[in-house]
Amino acid sequence: MRITSVVARWGAGSFARRLAISVPYIGALVALATIGFAIRRKGPLGGTVDTGLNAIPYLGAIKNAIELFVGDFVPDRPPGQTSPPGASEDVLGALEIRPRVSGSPSETDHDP
């Protein structure tokens, strides 16, 4: 074996080990990036629980694999429900969970 091929194999193995160590952290970052979407879809409690389970390194992967076959563990809110039962509008306002209304002033008042 030449020195270059030995060094290349060592470098590839070193990179693979570093990548394997960082995979759980990357999964947690992805889960945190999607927390807003999950809260809008499942409600404040359901979205937080779902994201928390996804952020746990191996448990999140197992949960998602099972959900492929049996459906969501944490169900989505009903389509017409704008806020979870019993939640005050102040809490939802602090979380910025509002249904989008087409034709709102922020969407129509654009100056060319």
C-alpha cells in the first residue's frame, strides 16, 4: 500500500467517526428548528411533547420509524380548532400561534 492510500483511509475513518458522534446533536437541532411547525399543527402541549421525543437521540428515530406504520402518537388538532380547549388567548398570543387569514393587511398592503 502506498502512503497516500493509507492516509486517505485513515482520513475517511476519522471523518466517519466524527460524523457518527455528531449525528445525535444534528437530530436535536432539526427537532428544535421544527418546534414552531409542530406547535401550530398539534397545539402547544402536543407539539412540545412531540418535539421533545424527537430531540432524544435514539428514541426519536425509533418513534418516527413506528409512526410510519401506525400513525402519529400525538394526534394533530382538528382542522377547525384555532386554539386548544381551555387555552387563553394571552398564552397563544405569547406563543404567536394565530390562524392565517387571507387578505389581512400585512399581505395586501404592499407598495410596488
